[in-house]
Amino acid sequence: AIHEEEDKEEDLQSRPPVVTVMGHVDHGKTSLLDYIRNSNVIAGEAGGITQHIGAYNVKLDDGRRITFLDTPGHEAFTAMRARGAQMTDIAIIIVAADDNVMPQTVEAINHASAAGVPIVFAINKIDKPNANPDKIKEELANMNYLVEDWGGKYQSQEISAKKGTGVHELMEKVLLEAELLDLKANPNRKATGTIIESTLDKGRGYVATVLVQNGTLHKGDIVLAGTNHGRVKAMFNERNARIDSAGPSAPVQILGLNGAPQAGDTFHVMDTEQEAREIANKREQLQRELGLRTHKLLTL
Ligand code: GDP
């Protein structure tokens, strides 16, 4: 069966926050994620994360961790809202200080608010001579998003994603927000989580990047993911290192599924392969029938 029993309070342990960066195109989302991925504000683990995967986990000097979802656009939110699953704990909304609060900024703010996800504002490109962070704060205030240094409740940080200025402070603010959320999970149970992305790799077969949200995923586990299933043959972290297990808030690439589940699909670890296959097949059949019915309705 799918294991969905509630965890007892005493089994829960704190877990890292899962963070999404959103904002208007060209305001610096990619630059910020790249800087964090490669930078030396992140402790140890020399060399940074070279490969581009849909999620990665970074460790600060003091050992605290943050997981970043690097999904294009608002996918993470859309998938999360459609399925009622909460993938993102905190949203960083990035706004370029040499521009304005733009339609996509407003949309991102609305998405996060509607999902009840706390926001931290990153006011970017402050290295530019024409940067005007106060103007951005004023525009946010006019939308009823008053930042902390103006007496409001929203944390904000002026940054240069290009130079790295303020990025460490931004991480601190994200972690402060995470502390308030008191995020917890039970590492000692069968894993559950969400598919971030999946592809068919020529050499390796189906590769799925998943976010473990509760429990611990182990090599050899039997996974049911949407209409797909399989035994985890191998697991890799964001540094492409082979790992044997991944706990709460860890993003991990898994090999061994019999297909490519969709982004936003949930996954569960099952007791037997037969059970996983049966449920996957049933779901697929249901999807086919529903698809046929929808098709009939559309062509009526
Ligand atoms: P995205 O569309 O939000 O992912 O934006 P990008 O990260 O691709 O950045 C858009 C452009 O702004 C690129 O040319 C970046 O080099 C530039 N950019 C991003 N952050 C900064 C910054 O902090 N300072 C300056 N001067 N340029 C930046």
C-alpha cells in the first residue's frame, strides 16, 4: 500500500528549506542561481555544482543547508498548486533595481501569496550606476508589500547576483524565514516526494530528478511515480556523486524507472514490485480512459 500514515511528533527532525527563485525575465534569476551554485559563499565541497539539474542543495559555512529548485518559470508553483502538494517552502522574488516591479514580478508575488509561501525580496543589480533600490521598495509598498527596513514584515536584501554582493546575507534571511516555519520531516520512514524533472538518457535510461520530502530514499527501493515504477538502480546528488540514500529536502537523480514521470507527480516507496506495477498500470489505464472521454467531449 501507499504509506501515508501521519508521523508522530517525536519522530520529526528539522529539515532544510526548499526555495524557489522567481521574477521578471532578465531581472537576474539565472545569475543568482548560478552564483549560488558556483560560489564560495557556500562551504567546502570544492568546485561547485557544474551540471545543470532541476534542483540542488547547498551548505553554508555553519553547516545549515538550503535546497534550491531551478525550474523554468512558475512550473514548481503550478505543479504544486495543481496537486495540492507543497514543494516550495520559501520564495525569493528577484527584482532588478535598475528597472521596475514588472508584470511577471507581480504574478510571482501573487503565486507565492496564494500558495501561502513566505516571500523574501532580492533587489538585484545594485552594482549598476542607475540602480535605485528605494524606488523598488516604494513600488512594493504601493502593492502593500512593505519591506522590513521600511517598517514592514517582508525581508529584503539588496544584491548583485553578478558580483555576489549581499548573496550571503540573502541566504541568512532565507534561513531566518525557514526557522520561523519550523520545517520538519521524519527521516526514518519510506520516502515520499515529488518529481522535479525526468528525461530519457541514451546511456543511462530514464533519469528522474526527485525531491525527497519525507522519509529517506535508498538505493534498491521500489518506487511508484505517477504512472511509472521501478527499482532504484543508482542515485546521484547534484555533484554527480553516487549516493546510497537521500533524506528530507534532498534533491536526487534516480535511475531505474520504467518511464519518465511528469514534473509534479508524487512518488512513493512501495513494499513490493508487484504492487507498484499494479498501481502504476491502473493509473495509466485510468488516464487513458479519462483522456478518451475528454477527447470525446472535445469533439462532440
Ligand atoms: P533571468 O532572465 O532573470 O534569468 O536573468 P539573467 O540572470 O539571465 O540576467 C539577465 C541579464 O542581467 C544578464 O545579462 C546578466 O548578466 C545581467 N545581470 C544579472 N544580474 C546582474 C547584476 O547583479 N548586475 C549586473 N550589472 N548585471 C546583472
